[in-house]
Amino acid sequence: MVKRIALVTIGTQGDVQPYLALAMALKDRGYSVVLGASEEFEDMVTSHGIEFHSLGPSIQAFLMQSRFENAMSQSMLINGPSLLRQGQQIVDTAARHAWNMCQGADALILNMNTSFGIDIAEALHIPALMVALQPLNSTSEFPLCIYYGADFGPAFNRLTYTAMTVQQIYYNLPRNKLRRELMGLESRKKGGFFRNTDGTPLTTLYAYSDEISPRPRDWPKSAIVSGYWTLKDQSNWQPSAEFQKFLSEGEAPVYIGFGSMPFGAERNTQILKDAVKLWGGRAVVARGWGGINPSDLPDTIFAIEKAPHDKLFKYVSAVVHHGGAGTTSAGLHLGRPTFIVPQTVDQPYWGRRVFELGTGPKPVRLRKLTPEILAGALADLSTNETYRKNASALAEKLHAEDGTATAIKVIERVMANYTPHAAIKPKKKKPALKLVG
């Protein structure tokens, strides 16, 4: 009988693409696969021949609301509480959809945003595997990926991971309600992002390369770095006639894009225009969900609404971006020198790693970016042969890896060795004693 594996993820495109790559590899291996994500990814998933299940409304719409931009650029104190409530509602909705989707599954693959999958797996008596696109298990070797600042040593590094405990509490609020109402389970008393309810370690697959982020020596055996899960483009994208003309008119441009977070488009566009003028070179920019306004750009800047990075980056000499895990991987897989301008989450970490690997300049946060800083980085990317040499050598190592194959071996081992634990059911109330008078 064919085994069925459910994958659940919510987030931006960078949070969905690796799961789609793994789903395709699992399908090729002979498994029945269903991938759950927010509704805007249905076409992307089904176009690759994978069964899709909606986990709720568009994440893009959530990120594009003015309150989110105000929280990122002005005051999290004022705008944060409402966003947190909305975030919990997104999790609640996704969990209820995922509960239906996972019926009949033999294994469940999830991430931190969908950690309710641990509860679903417990209720259905199936194994669950956690996935992360950035290092999240506590270590003394480096601080939590969201930290942006000086390294104060091993004790401080480990202390930064207490932020994960706070985040776990945030996710547990809707989860405990769902456990009781939807799954007939008691509230969680043990566990975390990386543990089952009974306290046993949860196998965690880190979908990035050990060459870029070496596995910490103090991690538990349950934390496994598999290599990237790379989704190869199947759209047959080719440069348009206009883009081909632009490419033929000068040296290869530098790619500049600020990712899926739609914040500060006007400011970012002005910085871009001023920086390219100061530098004197050529650039291709991607608007994506936001960050760059493609109207009224000079002839030295070509705007592309959307293009797969693994195809587009072949036509550029270097890349400048926000530092999302997927975009960082795409640039380094093609051996492109990289300058990262992080905004949030794990982006500071990948910017730091690119710099430490000698494949690009030191990262500068987007909020601190100026035309002069960007122009200097563009000049550095274009002339520094050490960046190019190091990036090329790293690309060769990355192409020798097969992250999805490694991940599938782990998944199959977990499934083969899984012993169902008794789900923690609510205790039945004893009937009240009747007084006999």
C-alpha cells in the first residue's frame, strides 16, 4: 500500500518552495503527497503535479496591510498587538484546515509556523518531522539567527535562544485550544518546537547546506542538516526581447531586489536610483510583492516584475537582496558575489554568513542603507575578484549535494522506527456523588 505524506507550511514563497521541492522528490520516490499552504500558492503547487490543500487566506494580503508596514518601520508597540492577534487567527485557521488534510496520512512534515502539526500527529498516531530553513536549535557557537549585533561569546549566544521560548508560548495559545476542541487532547505540558508532547526529541531537518552554515557541535543528534531542497524552475522562462536588448547594450548588470516584504517602496526606489547613478553601472531589479517601484527608472536600470532566480541570476554578475534563505541559496548556487541588506527574521544571519565566507561585503540593514553605502557595495561586488573566486568554489560544493535525497532517507528511517505513543486524552470527569437524605 502506498504511504501518504502530508507537508504543511504557511509563509511567503520562500517558505513554500523548499517543501514543494521535497514533495516532488517524495512523489518520484513513490509516495502519495499532499502539500498544504495558504491559498495564493495553489497554482504554483499544482503546476508541478502535486496535490494542494489550502490552509487559509493569502499571507501576501496580511503582509501588505498598512498596519504591518507601520509596525516594521514605525512602532511595533502600537501596531504589534493587533498583528499578533491576526497571526494567531491565521494559525488557528491553518490548523483546522490541516486537521482535515492530514486524515489518512502516514507521516507529517511541518515547520515552526505550523507547529500545531505536532499535535495533529499525536492525535493521529503518526510520526512528525520538524523542518527549518535556518538554524534554530540552541547552540553556544553563534546567536539566534534573528540577532543583529556583536557576538559576546558562548554564554550570550545560548541566552539569545530564550526568544524561542517566548515564541513557543505565543504559538501554544491557539494550539492548546485546538488540542481540546478539535483533537480531543489535553493541553500541552511538555515539549517545544523540537520536542514531542511526551518530551522526546523531534527529528528536525535543516534544509540548507553545511557548507554555508556548519552544523554546531553541541546540537542534539535529532537535528540534521540535509542540504538545500532546491526547486528547479519548470516555467521555461526566457528573457523578454526588451530584457535581451538591455543585456546586449553593456556589461552584465547586478541584480537588486528586496524580497517579499512590501515595506518602504518609495524610499528603496530612491536609494536604488541614486546609488546606481553614483556607481555608474547597470542593474536589473525585481519588484516582487514590494520594495521597488518599477516606474520612472533610468535607462541603466531594467525592471522585471517576476522571474525565477535560478534562471534570472545566470544573466547578472552579482546579486543584492534582503537575505532570504531561498534567494541566498539561488545566488550562491550560481557562484554570484552577494551583498545582503537584511530586514527581519533570519536575514541578518545569512548576511553574516555570506560575509564570513568571503563571498560578499559586510551586510547593512535596509533601514540603515544609503545611496552612498549601496553604491560602494555595488562597486565592490563588481571589482573584487576574491568574492568571485570564493563564490565560484562554493557553488561547486553546493552542486555536489542532494538535499532532498538526504532528507528522504531520514524521513523513511523515522517512519520505519516509529512507535505510536498514546495520545494524551482529557480525563473524564467523575460523576458527582448524590446525597441521599
